Amino acid sequence: MSRRKLLIIGSIVLLLAALGIAAYNFMPSQEPTVTLPGISYSVAESNVGALLEFSEAKEVLERHIPGIAELRQIEVAKALTLKDIQPYYPDRITDAKLAAIDDELKELKGSGVVVYTSGSTLVGVILDDPEARDIVDKHLPGFSTHPDIGQGRGFTLNFMQKFDREAMSDEKLAKINADFEALAKSRAGL
């Protein structure tokens, strides 16, 4: 290989490493996703954090992708789906493995109920669900109508708390999480 190619490859590797470190340091801390009877999981819709927190789903993942829970970067990927992280692990997370995982996840009892949390659900997802949006607005008045809210759609509430701990106190986030859990239970018929 020419020296120029090695230099370019080395620069790209360093840039990717720096971006990975930055993302790891600035990603929101993840809290366990609430697991309720009647929830269903899929590789395209369930985030990795939810799959790893539910022991039966975690066993399915470990059978098909051994060691996934111990990957160094898994904390950064918890808010993403398996489909989202597949391009980063093309040899470990193949289409065939995803199909097999999805088949097994469908066998777990479920009803398709989504459970939101302040630490694992993106603000954009919350804003797109009128009932969830109302819950957040109840505890954080004007949140969904703030002129800059579009910029926060890719963050979690816990991450946004770092910018205004007074308005988004731990107590308010706990109340939001309790209401999210109640919403999920009502949707599951519990």
C-alpha cells in the first residue's frame, strides 16, 4: 500500500475513534426500560437497551450474537435498534441472524405496547405520540411547543436535563416515568 493510502486510512481511523469517544461521553445515561407483561419486541422497533433489560429477549440475543451485552460500545447503542447498529457489525449482525432473532422475539408473549422512559426514549418519539406528549407537557409546561424543541428530537429527556436541572428535576422525570408506565399499562389492558 502506498504511504498516502496508509495516511488516509490512519486519519479516518483516528477520526472515527475520536467521534466514538465523543459520542460515548455525551450520550445520555441509560436507565432500565420498564418491562411489562404483554410487550412485544422486534429487531426493527425495539431498542437494544430494552432487549438487554428483558431477560428472555437478552437470552435470544446472546444465542444469536454471543457477547453482544459485553460489547464496549453497547452503552452508546442502547437507544438504537438492532437494525440501526447492523451496519457497524456486518459480520456479527447479519440479515439471517436478525430474521432468526425476530422470529424468536415474536414467540415471546406480547401485544405491541411501547413503554417510554426518560432515559431510553427519544424526545422525537414522545412528541409524535399525543398521549406521551401530553404527559411531558403536564410536568414540563410548554415543553412540546418550545420554539427550539425540534433540535432536541434526537435526545432523551435525561440527556436534556443536563442543560436545565431546575426545570427538569429528577423528581419531575420520575413523575413522567411513572405516568409513562401507567400509559403503557393502560394500553396493554392491565
